[in-house]
Amino acid sequence: MITLEEAHKNIKESLVGFPKEVMEAYLAFATKADMESLDKVVTGILQFYLAKAPKTALSDMAGTTRLREDLGMDSLTMMDTVFLVEGLFSIKLEDEELAKLSTLDDLRQLIHSRLPSISKTK
Amino acid sequence: MSQPRVVISGLGFVTSIGNSKSSVRDSLHSLKTGIEPIEFIPGVKLPVSVAGTIKGFDTQSMSWAGWTWPEGYTFARDVLRNMPPHGLYALCATEQMVADSKLSPELLSSDETALFCSSAGSPKLLAHYLHQIVDSKGQRVPPAGVVSTIAGTLNFHLAAHYHIHGAVVGFSSACASTTQALGYGFDEIRLGRHKRVIVVGGEEVGLEATYTFHGMRALSRQSDPIKASRPFDKQRDGFVGTGGSVALVIEERETALKRGAPIYAEIVGWGQAGDGHNPAISDPEGNGLATAMKRALRASQLEANAIEYVNAHATSTPAGDASEAYALKQIFTRAGVTPKISSTKALTGHGLSMSGAMETAFCALALSEGFVPGSAHITELDSVCDGLNIIQKTERFSPRYILKNSSGFGGSNVSLVLRSVVN
């Protein structure tokens, strides 16, 4: 897990210019190590990166929303998101796993599986 | 059938001396310098301490999301994502040019519109990304590390953003690049392949892009911005680096006239030649540049006496300026004529690959508004310039023909001839 100090450093290096909610969720994750904050960071990054950001917040969209077909996510956007998430949470997602991702839930669950000790309570 | 004629029909500026046509014009009139002190490494005193800085932008962050820019531009996030810092300058300059030229999205994406760009890429981002890759032992590879840093980065991003369907080309002949781009763009239109060619040059300013030239002692060690860049002065000691971006559109004349675009000047011919001498040092006698000028004049069906102003390449290096002075003498002094000559790099600093586009755009402004910019900061003219008419003040004067020189590493020399459309 990440320390608060690391979180502040990572925000400065990687999240400058991102929406405030993403930074706040990341700091909350550094304190609570909870799934809710983690998901907020991931969907917040994706929302910020999408060429055509959907009107509804990604966090409010159905978990079955498809990344490519419904959100228009291209392969470079996927890799940018993954690169940032890997850096922020010190995890590594394998290419074979990324190739299988189809929906928002798939992405969230893959990231959860890399952080097994996170708290699932709200 | 007569050959298509080629005009400059749109300009956009993000330069050390101004981020708009009007501010650039004012700086050229009043000889206001864009050079100021800079700390290439914060808190560290280095032998080089000035640069032609870009004002109104903050591109210090390694991430596009952290940048700020002047009011009046709106960019979607996905346009900026993975751009290099100077890509932002290029976008702003191109947006200005598009508005100035009244180019509709349909014209931009027509297959008759080409895009020619040049830049050194982004040494700053490249260094940052390579450190990440090495430090992580190959585990952290930035996804857009290649497209945002290599020399073609401006053409990659601008072509996608403006949906360019004509030719998309990058030029990498160092400081001759964008003058070459204008020349080849002229040929494309003359050959009937395209109706218009957008030419964009852009460069970063900073430690990685600028200070690196100190290795070969090409940069001025003067700390006073006024003394640092003084082309043709006896005491000149190197160039001052600058960046930014300049965008021009050159267009088939009838097409531009028909759609009511502003016509700044006509390009009538160009020429180029190599020095065959040294990777980084100009031929001491300026033979390559002299040949480029001869070819430009011949292609334009002009004699040397037709040229009334020369915008010199002169960067303020001892060797380079002398080489150009000898070349100018071969063409003009030998023909018994004394066109006005100046180097606007005294004000801007040397914009490397974008310098040709920047200075051709200055010439276009000068031709359309009836002035010639002076060569600033000269205290004592170098005797190598004896016989040359180096003007030190901006003059109200309407030249009919202007010659624009550019030279780059590898001995690439390019000359472009512009004609006034006013008289």
C-alpha cells in the first residue's frame, strides 16, 4: 500500500491538472486503503482521458458499460490509463489480462485483484 | 496554361517577441527584445543565462494536464493528451493562422490541404521518459513516449487534430527545415498537387533543447539580453536559443483570392545547396549559401539588383555570421548592389528549426505593411560586413522583393524569394 507521503509525491508528479475529486480520492485511498476510493481514482482518470467524456459520471454508469464500444476507448487511451494506475498504486497489469478487459467492472476487478488487502467496507 | 502562383495567406505566432500578429509587429517596429534571463537549472549558475522565452504559457509540468496558456484558446483534453510542451505552442500558432486565413474545417480536411512541420521533437520529455524507463529497469514505459518526443511529433498531432488528408511531411534539416518546408510546399502547389500547404515550426526552450548547444560553445555567454544576441556585431559570441511556434499557410493564389483570404506576400522561387564541409560548422566562405541564393534568384527569374531587403539567417555566432556575410558579398557586392540586410534573431534569439517559418512570417508582415525590421544590438559592425548595407533601425520602406536565408547543420542552405503584393 502507499503512504500519504508517497501519495502527495505522486499527485505532484502524475496528477497535476486532474480534477480535484481524483486527487482527493487518491489521498483518501492512501489513508483508508478502501475500494471505494480506489474505484473513484480509476474511473476519474478514465473519465478525464476519454476523447468524448460521457455526460454521466463513469462511477454512476453500469458496470457492464463496455470500454471500447460504449465509451470509445482506444488502445492508447487504455495504455495511458493503465500506465498511470500502475504508477499510482505500484501494481503491474499483464498484457494478457489487459487484452481480456471488456467492461468497466472488468477493469475495476483486475485492479482489485492486484490489491487484495484493500478494505471493501464503505 | 500558366503556372500556379503561390501566396502566403495566413499567419500565426507564438514567439519570444509576441504571441499575436500585432504584438510581433510592434516588437519588430520598436526593436523590443524577447530575450531575458533564465535559469536552465533552478538555483545553479551556468555559463549561459539568457534565452528567448515564451510568455503567457506555463509548460514546466511533464504532464499536459498541468499546463496553462493564454486566454482565448479552448482545446479538448484528448487533443492535448500526449502532446509535447511545444505542441501546445504549435496548436496556438496554428489556431491563430486558421482564424487569420479564414480556413474552414472543410478546407483544412480537404485532400488539397497538406501539412509540413518541423521541430527537434521534445528533448525534455524524451529525457524524462528515458529516465523513467531506465530507473524502472524497463518496467515503466510511457505509452506515448515515442509519438510525443520524436522529431515528427508536431506533424503527428496537428495532422490528427485538423484531419489533414493531403500530404503530411516532417522536415529535419535542423535550422534550414521550415524554409525548406516552405520551398517544397511551393513546389507542391506549383505542380498542382495541393491547393495549400500549412507550414508549422515549433521548438521548446530550456535545459534539454537549448542549453545542450553550449557543449559546442555555440551559445552566447553574455548575461545581458541586449548584448547576448547581436548578429554582425564585432563582439558577438554565440546565439541565444528560443522556441515557440509559427504557422503559415501558403496557397494557390486564385484559390486564396476567391475565398477572400488575406494575401501577405507571394513566394516566387527558392533555391538550396549544401556546403559539403562540416556536420556543424558553416563553410567559412559561404559558398553553399551563395549557391542557394543564386538558385533562388534564377528560379525567380530575377537578378541580384531586384532584391531590396535580405532577412539574414545570421544567428550571432562568430563563424556563421561571417560565412553569411561572405555569401552575401558574392551575390550582392559583386553585382554592385546594396540591399538592406538585417537579422531579426537579435530580437527573438535563434528558433532553430522554426526560425525559417518565423522569419518568413516576419517578412510577410513587413511586405504587407511596408516596413523592414532593423538588425538590433549592433555597437560596432564587424568589418567582415564592409560593403553590406546592414540596417540597424526598422525603416518605413516597401521592398518589392525580399530574400530570406536559412542555414542548418550539415551545411543545408536555403533561400526563398518573396514578392510584395502591395506595389
